[in-house]
Amino acid sequence: MTFTPQNLYDEFAIEVKTLKGEKIGYIPAAYSEEIFEYIQGDHDLRVEIIRLTARKVEIKITSGN
């Protein structure tokens, strides 16, 4: 996950990529500020893709800290 401050639609936009660096999409704006705070707090976050379709990505985010 990468914070993308240049996003025009969400000031806390978090981009989600695969381990190979391929863009999957963004964390929904309703959750992005909370995830941003975890990233800024240097938490160890793990993202697991639960379901991936052409129009939707369902992920699970857990913190190791």
C-alpha cells in the first residue's frame, strides 16, 4: 500500500499494489484516513486479497503492531 497525496478525490488516498508492483486500486475513501494513520505510525500492515473481480477488490488488512 502506498499513500498517494496527489489524488484529487481523496486527500488520504492509499493505492494498493501487488507484490510485483501492479496497481489493483485504492482503499475506499471511508477507510483511507484510518489506514493512512497506521502507515504514518510505522505499523506493520499485511494486506490479503480475499476476492478480486473486474469491478471489485475485497481485501483484509491486519496490523502486526
